[in-house]
Amino acid sequence: MIEIKKAWQRFMANRYGWDELNTFLFVASLLLRMAGRYYNSGYWSRGALLLLFMVIFRAYSRERGKRRKENGSFLNAIRPAKRGLRRLKDVRHYRYVHCPSCNQTARLPRGAGKVKVTCPTCHFVYERRV
């Protein structure tokens, strides 16, 4: 058993592994597979299989720089959606205001009344009612 574990560790040495893009592709593959089952179509299943092969290729790839760059591009692409979801989640407890000087966004707790805000970017001091 120990020999198998060491052999696996040698095989996985310098491999890229799992990241957020692989998770997204894997979930998309599962959803396409379920759609193929529901619509009884082979095209959906082939698309799911293609995505699954991409996941396996990326996970076992030795070209770590390229995979890291791909993941960074993916994270930059979904950043606005993540920011919007966070705002929707925080809308009951926080209010988002913009600095009049540099337009930087600040998050303030709701119900605090009149608050003096110092912008962390340009250090401009302004008041807001929240």
C-alpha cells in the first residue's frame, strides 16, 4: 500500500492539480450530462464528455504557468458577477457609497446614522447618512 502511495506522489509531482476553473468546468459537465439525459440527445452528452476531458487534461498538466494564466483569466471574468452577488447578500446589513473625489466604493453598516467616512484611497473625508 505504501508503494502505491509513493508511486502516486511521484506521478503527481509537478502536476497542476485542481482550481476554480476546473470546478466550474466539472459542474458544467455534470449539468450538460443531466440535460443530455433529460432531452435524450447525444449532443449534450458529447459536450459533457469534452468538458470532462478538459478537466482531466488541466488537472494532470505539467504546464503550470499556462494553467495558472487560464485560471486567472477565468477569475477576472467572473469577478463582477461575484461582486454583484456579494452586494445582493449584504443589502440588508450594509450600504455601498462612492467617494465624491475618486469614486472608490465603501461599505457602511446600515442604521448607523450620519457617518464620517475617510476614503482609503485618496483620504478624502465626507459625511453620509446610512
